Amino acid sequence: MNGKNIILIGMPAVGKSTVGVILAKLLGYSFVDTDLVIQKSEGKLLKNIIAKKGIDGFIETENRILSKLDTVNSVISTGGSVIYGDEAMKNLSRNGIVIYLKLDYNKLKYRLHNIKNRGVVIREGQSLSSLYRERAPLYEKYADIIIDENGCSIEKTVNKIMDSLDSAL
């Protein structure tokens, strides 16, 4: 694939990390989890960064770190809030194909039992459905490919991505 990265975006719990690791193995790529990149760079867990800096401070931190991420031949799993950072998204998409893993709200709600423990970037008092409605258009804006995961196992999602990459290249 010529050094291009595969960037996975989408809501928390859609399987970006799980799918990403499998894709990296199939493609012979490195796997990069941006949540771990941010934690390593800041020396803190995501939930502690959010607790200390607040939502806006975390988004600024994520944008700053990911706008400088420099990697090739990698599958990059992003945090759900990456789409709030324009510089980060420009940098990620500059050398890659952005894939939005899309899941219906009701299925997402079922998967996201404890939203607080996941370090999900959600404002105090904001509902998951409101967050979903806010983010979905941003995921679609940045996506080169949209993969509908409804009714898909991890394996089926991976196969859909591989088929899409074959036709995109």
C-alpha cells in the first residue's frame, strides 16, 4: 500500500482497537493506538488528563500530540474525540485512508455500559445520544471510507475493510 496509513475513527466501543490490531497483522503493518500515544506523551491515564485539564484541555492536548504524529505503514486506532482536532485530522489523513467504523446508536448504547470508566470525552450532563448526534457528521466529514458495522462480527468488519481497501487502491 505504499507507506499509507489506515486511520480508524468512530465512537467509543465500535471496535477500533480490536479491528486495528487484526488489520495490522493482515497488512503486515505496525499498530498505533493514539490513546496510548497520548498517555505516554503526558505520563498520565486519559481519565486523569481529562480530570486535570477538563474536556477542552484534553481535546487541545489530543490535537497537539496527534498533529505531530509521524508514522508510515501503520494502522492507527484513534480516540472517539479525535475529530474535534482539525490539525490532528489533517495530519492523520495527509498520509492515510480514514475509515469510519459506523454503528447504530442502539447497538452502541448496548456496548457502552460504563461510559465513565472508558475515559470517554463527554461533557457533564451530556447524554450519549446527544454526543452521538454531535459526532456522527464529523466522522462522516473526515471519512474516506465508511464501514457499516451493524450486524457484523469483528471478522466481518475486517473483511469489509479489506474489500474497501482493495477497491480504494
